[in-house]
Amino acid sequence: MAKMKIWTKGKILWMRTIGSTIVGQAVDSLIFYPLAFYGYWENQAIINVMISNYFLKVSWEAIMTPFTYIVVGFLKKVEKEDYYDYNTNFTPFSLKDE
């Protein structure tokens, strides 16, 4: 989301929030549900729950987008700051302390 903010020059907040949810929840769902429930639930049940929860979470993000705009606008006004992560290394695999 931080890189998307740089790419969009701080614009199109809805695309950043919903887009990151679409990708993040897809990765989360594909990893979590099979690991948590394989062997306990039937495969079709895992798939059904995975798909329905994915769409529920993405839909909820879309529904909450107007409230996100309100909160983000308020925080920018109060904090008088709009931070961009230009030099942040986002790799989770680095052992360097930056």
C-alpha cells in the first residue's frame, strides 16, 4: 500500500485500500484455510469457506472506504503530515537492521 501511494502520488486512496485488500486477502486465504482446516474439514468445505470469506472481507473493505477517507483526512489534518515511504525496504527476508 505504501508503494502504491508513491506510484499514485498520494491519490486514489480507494484503489490503494481495496487493491491491497484484494491481493492480501487472496494470499492470506490461500495459505491460512488449507493449513488450518485440511484434514478436519472436507476439501469442498474449505474451498467454500475460503471463497466466501474472501469476498466478505473485500466487500467489507469497499463498504468501509468512505469511513477510511474520513479517518485519513482527519488524521492528516490533526497531525499536519502526509508521509511517503520513499526509502523503506519492505522485504520480510532481510536480516539487516535498518
